[in-house]
Amino acid sequence: MLEAQSEETIDGILVIDNDGKVILSNKHFGNMWNIPQQLLDTKDDARLLQYILEQLKDSDAFLKKVKHLYANKDEKSRDEIQLKDGKVFDRYSSSMTDSNGMHRGRIWYFRDITDLKRVEKELRQSNRQLEASIEKSNMLAQEVTITNSTLNERVKELNCLYSLSNISENSEGSLEEILQGIVDLIPTGLQYPQITGARINFKGCEYKTKSYRDTLWKMSSDIALQGKKIGVVEVVYLGERSPIDEGPFLKEEKRLLGEIADRLSLIITRRQTDKMVQATNDFLESIMESITNAIFVINMEGISTLVSQAGSKITGYEINEMIDKPFSMLFAPKVNEELSKEFVKVKVVGNHVSQYETEMIRKDGKKIFVLLNFAPLYEKNEIVSMVGTAEDITNRKELEQQLLQSQKLESIGQLASGIAHEINTPAQYVGDNTRFLQESFNDITSFMKKHNGLLEAARSGNIPRKMLEDMEQATKELDLEYLLDEIPQAFKQTIEGIERVSELVRAMKEFSRPGVEGKTAIDINKAIENTITVSRNEWKYVAEIKTEFDPELPMVPCLPGEFNQVILNIIVNAAQAIAADGKENAGTITVKTLVDDKWAQIRISDTGTGIPEDIQDKIYDPFFTTKAVGDGTGQGLAIAHSIIVDKHDGTITFETEKGKGTTFIIRLPIDSVSNKVSMEMTG
């Protein structure tokens, strides 16, 4: 709308933002300065300025004035500039601000006043000729008087036009107030101001002098834009004029009225343009303020040039504390290092930053989690800045952590009975063997007492026959050969049982250990082995697990507890898929690890039913489940996806075939920073 209106004015208009980029230039501007379209398309104020300077008589003064106005943002200016080809332009410039009073750029108006300057020059020449004539002859006194009168009238006309320009440039009032002020000024430019009335009709409204009334002595001039009439200015004489006058109005007065009409057209255009700019700014402001996410516009140097009110709410800074300041002020150095890599991809290749989670530091020092989305802003196919949003997701992150912990507790609860059963089996034969050893010890103790009694009798040389018979009977009952064979077995089984219990307790401890702040390098193979151990009761009745661990797999940066949760969720899902198949023979779950370039890859395969095609795009959706009510929450794979993709910068995909099974493929970066950049640049 603003661009369309600018094309209707007779002025050349140029609008420059704070970064030296052209926001708007109309055709008149390009035509006045004979600027090639290719140069206009660059939107580069510096290049346009250089082109214009080459056409000026005094380029140094012009450049000095431009620099002064850019340095003094709130200052208005009006002057005349002369071109080498003889043309004279009227130049007017003012500040462009938004609804908050923030400076957004500068507006330039140029108008060709060559003809007006020519008339002024002719008047000055006429005056000089008149003065020469006076010196030659007093006989021309009457003619001189008339000519001087004419010149005085021209001065009045020029003063009228000058005052009219001052009203439009310096008035802070409304357009209506300006039009009324101009109406009151018009009579001062005519030959008989005391008996002159004036009226302006514009858009159905009438502005007139107090004494105005229709008379026989009337002239008018249309106010037009691009040949279309938008109003009319009228002048009347309220009384009779001198009989020596050439007619109701002098031709110079008619020309003056035409000039006033042209000036009115300029003033109306400027005011409407300013109003439309303000309305556009207000509309954009209202849109920005209605969006709860913070909006930032950042130039190519990383400076914030626009911040929405929501940005102030999220960061705790006032808007003016962030404008013209580095966007990096909101982040810690380490975060800025990563964020700068993301922004390079936006500024250089035009990529988008999508769903980028990071920490922001508020003015009060509090850290919050934000979700950033940024995209490039183009002008004529050239990236000039970035626009994006920042969403405060601190509460969501806390809820996700609570949900993850809840899901972990739920998993531990589900595993508890299985773990108890797994512990109970070795504990039972430890108990049985212990009781056997206790009974055997009692039998051996009783036997040894009889043996010692027999030994004492032998020493005294008197061994009763009864004692010998009892000893023989005790030896038969003790079955020493049996004990010598079974007792070592009992000790061995007891030690194995204790080791099995210790293994289960250790695995459970590793699986359920509290989360750590940030990632830590872990042994992926060992972590998976522990998870298989604690989940044994979930799969042992329907499948066997085979492992193919890569011994060369290096330590991988992970959140240990959350990684364990992912492996558990997938193994339990695999066991349930095999159970759902209903085959008599036990299925197989195969867990394989390997190094895949700069990635650690984990492949978990099952021989279950496979994933139906119609739900394959839903399996990572929160709360989606195919199980009966009460058998599953639908959170397992959703949480697994979030942990691997969002928290580990990895990937999780699957391959499935109906009736043959499914393989989930997890890829984790061994070097999380470099692989994240690699994955996004190639993906």
C-alpha cells in the first residue's frame, strides 16, 4: 500500500533504514537522478549516494549534510541542491520512528524546482534592468512605479510560498490544521490581501478564511495526484478593484495559485505517506505484541535491530536495552559459540534454524530454556538479516524431566517383580545349600564326638565292643563319601547364587542411578548389558537375547540414565512384539553395536510381528499405543525419540517387515559437537 501511494506523488521519495538499506524508492526518485534500475535493485544507500554525488556541483557540501543528518537522527532539514546539468532540486528529510518513538531510519523527498528558480532568476534580472532604467531617465517614473509594484507582488508571492513550506515542515499538527493554516496564509500572496478570501475543498471537507464568500471575482486550481483531481483551492476578491487593473486576477496570481495547489498536493502526499507508514508500523507492532513468543530481527553483524514486547518479558531487559546491542548478550560464551555456527548457516547458505533448544540468561542472571527458530530475510535475492522467535520452554522442560522420571519409576516398578523373581531363584538354592551344609556340619560334629571317644578308649587300652559297634554304625550313617562329593558342589552353587544376586543388584543400581548434569562418556556395551540383565524377566519367557558387541567401540558422550531408559523401552517393545506373534518357539532379540564413521550405532532387532504400515508414521507420537487400556501409556517410543534426537543430537530410525520383525537403529555422535554440525549441513 505504501509503495503504491509513493508512486502517486510528484516527488522523488527515498526511505533508508538504520543499516543503510533502501526500504522504499519510487519511480520519480530514479527518474530524477537518472539512476539505472540495476543500481536501484541493490538497495544499497552507499552506492546510490556515490552515484548522486557525481551529478552535483558541490558534492562535498551535499555529503557533509547527509552525514550530519544520519548522525543527528531526530533532526529535520530542507535545502536546495544544484546539479551539474543546471537543474535545481528541493531536498527535504526527516526521521522515521515507530510507535515507541524508536528511530527506524530516514525519509528523503526530492522535488525539481528548476522552473521556479528560473522564474526567480528572471525576476531578479528584471529588477536589475529596472534599476538601470531608473538611472537613465526619470521619464519612466510611472513605469518604474508599476514595475516595482509588480516586483513587490512577486516578493509577496515567494514569501507566501516560503511560509507555506514552513507550515508543512514544522507543524506537528494534523493535516486538517495544516490545511486551515495554509488557507489563512494564501491572501498574503495576492495583490489585495485585505479583500481576499480563500477556500480549500479536500475529501468532502472545507477549509476557508473567516471572510470567505462566493463572489463574481473568483479563480481556482485543482489539487491533483498523477492527473487525478483530489481537491480544489479557490481565491475570491470580496470587493471591487482599481479600474486600472488588467482584470480580476493577474496572470502571476493565477500562477501562484497553481503553485500553491502543487504544494498542497505535495503536503497531502507527505502527510498521507507518513500516516500510512505509521499505520503500517502500528499494525506490525500489534501483530508482534499479540505473539507470545519473542521476536528478534538481527542484522548480518549479529546486532538486534528489532525486539518485540514478548522479548522484554522473556529476557527481563527493556526493549531499548537490547536494540542496537549484540544478540549474544543473552547467552553464555559456550552457547554463543554453538549458536554462531547455526547463524553462519542462515547467513551464508540461507538455511533455517529450527527447533533449536538452548539456555538463555535473563537480566536477573536466571537461566531459562528457550526454543529458537530463525530464518533469513531477503531483499532482491540477497540475505540482509535474520528474523526469528524465542519461546520460553523452561516449564515444558521441567515437565518433560518429570515425565521421564515418572516413566523411569514406572519401568522400575514393572521390573520390580521380575527382579524379585530373578533374585529369588539364586537366593533359594543358596538357602537350600546353606541348610544342607548346616545339617552336614551337625552330622560331622556328632561323628567326630564318637570318633574322639573311641580315640580316648584306644589310648587307655580298653575299647568296649559296644563303642566299636556304634562307631561302625555312625560311619555308615554319615556316608562320608557322599559328603565329600556334595559339600564342594554346595559351596560352588552358593557362591554362584551370591554372584548372580550381586550382578542383578549392580545392574539395577547402574540402570536406575540418578541423572547427571550434562553428558558423560560411558561404555555403551556395558550399559546395554546391564539393561538386558535387569529386564531379563520381561523377555526370557518369549525370547532369547543375542549380543554382538563391537569391542572397539569407544566411550560415547551420553546421559546414562536416559540412554538406559531408551534401550529398556525398545527391548520391552521387542519382547511384547514377539509375544504378540503367538509362535510356539521362542523368538530372538539381537542387540548389536558398531562404529559407523563418527557415530556409534546400536541395532536392536526382533522376530516379532513387524509394524503395520498404517501406523508407522505415528509410533513416535506421544500417547500413541496399540495396546489395550492399562497395558501401555504410549510414552515409551516418544520418550526414546526425544532422548536420542533432542538430548543426544542423534537419530533413531527403524526397518520393519510384516510378519518377520523390526530393527530399531540408534545413532549417537561419538563427538557430539562436530557431528551435530555435519548432520545438519548435509541433511
